[in-house]
Amino acid sequence: SYISNIILLTQTFIWLGHVIALSSMYGTLESPNFPEPYPRQLELVWELSVPQGFRIRLDFSHFHLEPSYLCEYDRVTVQSDSELLGLFCGSESTDTESVPGNAIIKSSSNSLRVNFSSDFSDEDKYSGFRAHYTAEDIDECSEQSDEELVCDHFCHNFLGGFYCSCRHGYQLHHDNRTCSVHCSGAVYRERSGALRSPDFPGPYPKSSYCRFQIQVQPGFKVRLEFGPHFDVEDHPDAACPYDYVKVVSGSAELGLFCGSKSPGLIETNSSSVTVEFHSDDSGENLGWSLNYTTSGLSPGPTKCVPRPQTPPNAVLTPVQSEYSFTDHALFTCQSGLRSFQHVQITCLSDGSWSSSAPSCQGEDTHTEESVLLEVMTNI
Ligand SMILES: [Ca+2]
Ligand SMILES: [Ca+2]
Ligand SMILES: [Ca+2]
């Protein structure tokens, strides 16, 4: 009749496309009029959301809908993001349809969408459903995927989140996930030495940048020799996009190195060499080591000729057959019976000495004893 059509239209208007948003940590969902039969021709949506760091756990304590093939007539669907987690109808599971039973449905994100629809007929015998949801903490530490580690070293789960920490000697990087080391600032001034990636021969730290400077005296040149064990993350098609070792001599870049082949020997022709090492936030590679040595640029470092003459009452150290640029000569003068005076001179780049050898003569008359004796005699 006309009147009943009006009522039907009104009911349809009320329920069609109605959305209920729930954002508390737990709650209950019921079909309209529960436990009385649900209305016909309705389309009702529950949008459940909980804070980030939580998921939604949903279970049904009662379920009784009109059965139909593939739930064509009346149905409940559960979706998380775009994934369909459940399609339910009837009052018992069959080969083609299912009821929720005791199943616990978990959302993949912090939101879940439950959709209930009924068709135009046959509602009177069915009491509908009641479901319950609760927010559940995501244990990010134990649920991490193998592809990407949540934390580089240690992971700590808490309600609604997690945090990472690092082993002693490492710092948590700005990404709050990887553990890096500070390895810049060292200046190597000795004429030979060794450099290596942090933790070598173990895997080097992630998200790190090391800058090693070798600065020997002008007049020498540095020669680098990388050890045979070289393992720096590379890429088959691009030049060291992830991790790299970079050797810079003065203003010339001598190479960007990665992969598993050692760069071997590198002659720099410079007294100042910088070795940079960069690692990205992933991978387990073992790193590198190198020894450096220096040799004089031809014709070699300037020599200071003649050798310094040792004055009387003095001892010279070290005694060498020749002295070259930057070498030191130390004179120890005996200036009293128990007191000594030290004078150090340096061989300069032009072959001269920074000052002349000291004179240690004539001072042995001013011993403490003789001064004391003079004072006593005057009394
Ligand atoms: Ca129906
Ligand atoms: Ca958590
Ligand atoms: Ca890497």
C-alpha cells in the first residue's frame, strides 16, 4: 500500500549509509533492535579506530542472520584498510558461507570497518548479532618482518609504541632505529699507521660517517695499502650508492670504493690524505682495513748539514749520522752538580737549524755549593 511504502522509505532513509564512528579503546556493536529482529533493507557501517601503536581485536558473542548463497541477502563484512577479513551470514558455517563463531579478528592497522546490510525481506526470524572490540598493543619488537629490522640493536615494546637502544659505544641515530658510531676527527701524523672501519673484521655500524685524516710532514708522500679483506655494500648498476670508502688526496679524489674487491695499493703523492667512510642504514658488511706508509718525495727531505756540534758539558740525543727536516736534537747541559738545562733545536725545511747549539760552558762555577760557600765566607 501507499502508507507502508512511505514507512519503508522512511526506514530506508534512516539506515541506508548510516555510519557510526567509534574511537574509544573498547566497545560493543549490535545490529539495530538487538536481540529483536533487525530491520529490512539497511546498510550500516561501524568505523572503529584506536590510537596509533594499537590494533583492533574483534569477536562476536552472538550471530544469527538470514542464510543465503555467498551471503547475497543479509551479511556482515569486516575490513581492515582494503583487506577483507570476514564475510559472514546465516547461523552456521557451510561449504560456501561462514559465521564468525569463536574467531578473533585482528586489524592490520589501527582501524577496522564493519559493514552490516540486509535485503528487503525475511528478517522476522533472525535476531542479528552482537560483537565486541578492544584495542590491543602491537608488539613491534616481536612482530617485525625479516625484511626490515625494527631496531638495529635492542627493541623495547610498550603499550602504544616501542623504542630502540644501542650497545655500549654506539649512539642511536636520528632515525631512532639504527646505531651509529662517532669515528671522525682523528688525525694521523705518524709516518706509518693503520686505519680500519669500526668493528673490523666484524660488521661495521650503520648510518655512520668516518673521516680519517693522514697528515705527515711536507716532503713526504703517503702510500695506502688496503688489506685483502674488503667488504663494503655495493650495487650492481650504480657506483656505491649505499656504502663507500672515498680517498681524497689534497683536492684530488683518488677513488670511491665498494664491493668485495680490495682497492689494493694506492700511491697518493701527497703528504695529506683523507679517507672517508660512509654507511647507510642497512646491511651487514664486514668493512676494510689499510696500512699506510710514507716515503720522501725525491730528492727526499732536506738534510741539516753540518750536524750540530755538541758543546762541552753537554749530551746530545738522539745521535744520528744525519738529521733531516723535522728531526729534533736535544742538548742536555750540566749546569750544576745536580741541575741540568735542556735545549732542543729542530731541523728546518731549508736545511738550517732552528737555533744554534747552546753554550754550556762557564756555568759550572755557579753551583749551589759554591754560592752557599761564598755567602758563609762573607759572614
Ligand atoms: Ca533478509
Ligand atoms: Ca607496542
Ligand atoms: Ca649498508
